[in-house]
Amino acid sequence: MEIQRCFPQKLAKLFIAGLFLIGAVGFTITGFTVLPIIGFGMALPFAAIAFYLIKAHLNRQCEIDL
């Protein structure tokens, strides 16, 4: 029952993490082609946030535990 109650929060968490991961890939491509320092400098924080959100656990109230 717990899994069904928190499913929308888990889905939203993975969707937002996916958006950050897509942003990281986009900035990496930009880093290779147009702006190397700025592209890679922005890709690293986006990738770190994406992996944090993917690995983050939800507590009993379906929020991210810190």
C-alpha cells in the first residue's frame, strides 16, 4: 500500500532527475562544440543534481529525506 501512495512523488522525482540529466548531456555537447569551459562547468552541477535525485530516498510522508 505504501508503494501505491507514494507513486506520484517517485514518478515526479524521476522526471525531474531525467530533465536534469538531459540538461547535463546538452551542456556536455555544448562543451565539446561551442563553449568548453562554460559547457562543462554547467554540466557537472546538473549531473550531480540528477544523480542525487535518482538516489534520494523518500520518507514516510513521501518527501525527499536529506
